[in-house]
Amino acid sequence: MRLFIVGIKVPPETFLVRKIRGLMDRGVDVTIFSTSPRKLPPEISDARLIRLNRRSGKRGMLAFFNLFARKFRTHPREVIRAWRVARKHAPHRLISPAFRQLLSFVGESPDIIHFEWNIAAIEHLPLFDFFDCPVTISCRGRQVQVSTYGPEGRALAEGLRETFARAAAVHCVSEAIREEAAEFGLDRAKAHVIRPAVDPNYFAPASSRNENPVVHIVTTGSLIWRKGHEYTLMALHLLKQRGHQFCFELIGTGQELQRVLYTALDLGIEQQVRLAGQRTPQQVKETLQNADIFVLSSHSEGIANAVLEAMACGLPVVTTDCGGMREVITNGVDGFVVPVRDPQAMADALETLMMNKTLRTTIGAAARRRIIESFTLDQQAEQFLTFYQSVLPEAATLDQFSDVPVAMSTP
């Protein structure tokens, strides 16, 4: 199976690296098309990488003509076809961005094209016309939950409707996202829910840990408005007013740094708050293993990978009821789910865990069992393999891949 993944940055996000590795271990031939100039990470360095040239100016035009000459020499008919397809999308331009984009794909023969982001599918719309193979899209949340309400919202909504209509199948990270995408024209019959996953062998409870002198609460996530960090800070302010001692560690960077710092200062909890900045996966894991509670205060999520990692490490989680988080956590069993933008409810849930160490241990253990049952990388890789095979022509059945050795087995 020749899978083309188009429009991701390099190096990809960690969850994409894990997905690609799982597919390659199952015999899928992966080619990544990206404008990023960097190399692939070691975990997937054996994947094929083709760089899409979007540079402007003299260098960009020189690179275009060099590519054009090389492709025309080897595949003249395909180059002409690419130009005709591009003219459909930009009829008044002889050399359009669409044509420059398509040149990189001349001479290639994918079985499936996949876009990991809705916006990538919209930006590469000519590919739907250039190749006859199935095209699939991942719908992860932000571009249907948030971006459609921004300045370019109308154009994005139109792009979503067109790409959903033309896709052979759409991967949704949660049932909640599937329902939101349906409002933008997604046919539910095309939708396949494959939830995010983690490696429970890597994200696991520490074999031993030191007891914290005060309760250690942690979160990981970009410092951006939709993560709702100010609501966590307001909840912590309420806990301090109730006389509780704690420390709060926030791992991540972003444009909201100053606002988070000022909010902590304004609420009088700056001594209890530590902004840890960017951390490596190893450092994140070690922090989770030594924390007592994980909190997520997002306004919008598909399903938060950060929560899955915390649960795999045996941490009890308090999360807002956003996106598909209720598809992960059963309230009071393997975590607590509270309303969005409700610092009082968040403070109450945190207080319940802070006051009862046995409860923290019980819920943390249940959280890890939940991950092992339903959210492992092996399970996810098998689901994606089935997803891609479901859109192949009937001649390409599972039997064709039955002799491919599977490198990992489901726990």
C-alpha cells in the first residue's frame, strides 16, 4: 500500500510520528510531502520525504523551472495534464501556485492520499482532480470547532464542505468531532472514528517515587486561549482561599505567556505556579510520573493527547467537558469531568482528589486500565490500516497484505 501523507510539517507532531511508525511496521509504504526544509526524525527516517517548493522570488522561480524541465523530460504527458488541472483551479494564470504544487506529484503513483489536517486538504484541492486514487482526510477538531468562526471562517467552511464531499473517507478523532463536522457537510457514513493513542509501555507509572510535601498539580499544553489556562488559575485561587496547599506546574509555550503570568499574579497565586516552558517527551513523562493530579481546562479539543499520557502514567485527571473528553473519561470512575469555564466545579473536583490520597490512587489505576483497554498505539495502527484498506478498490483486499509481518501486538 503506497500511502501519500500531504501537507504536514517536518518534523511532524509526536502523535503523527507514532502513527506513521505503526503503519510502516505493518508494511505500508509511506511518502511524506512537506514544505518544511528539515529532516525526518529518527523514528521515521526510513519514510520517503519529498519537499514541496513554495518559495517565491528568483530562487523560487529557478527551482520551479528546474523541476519543470526535469519532470517534462521524464513525464511530458503528466506535466501537460497537471497544467490542465491547474487551469481549472486558476483559469487566468499560466503558471499558478496550483501548477507549481502539482509538479511535485508528477510521476508518482499513490494508492491513497491522506491529509492529516482539514486545511491541508483545502490547500491541495487540485490533487483531488489529478489523481484517480482515494483521498482521505483527518478531522481533528480545531478547524471545525474554532477556525470557522475566525476572519476566514466563511471560506474555510466552503472548503470543508467541498473536501468532505470529495473525500472517500474521513477520519474523526472522536464522535463529538464527527457530529460537529456533519454541520459542515460531512456525510456520517464516510466518517470513521479513530481516537488518539499513546504507548502505555513508555507512559507508565514510575516504579518508585518520592512523596510530594504538597499536592503537585500539572498540565501540559500550548499557552493559547483555547486551552483556557486562566480557568485553572481561578480554580487554584479558590483552593488557596479554602486553605489548601499545592503547587501547579504548566508545561508549554505560546503567545499567551504574559497573560498567564499576569493572571497568576493578579490572583495572588504566583508563588504556587511554575511555568516550565517547553520540555522534551522524556521530561514530560518524568513530570507526570511525579505529579499527583493532571488538569485540563480547554474550551476546545478533539481528544487531548496530554490527558491520555497522564492517564497512562496512572494520574487522576480533572478535565473540562469539551470535544470528545467524555469518550475517554467516565466521571468519578477514571477521572472527573467538569463544565467548560467553571472554575468552581473544577476547584471542587480538584479538592476531592487533594483531600483523599486513596481516591487518587484508585482513580489513577482505573485511568491506566482505560488506556490499555482502548487507547494503545497498536490498536490505533490496526484501526488506521483497516480505515485505509476500506477505501481501496476491491482488487486490493486485506489478503494482499496478509503476508506482511506485524512488528507489534496489541497489549
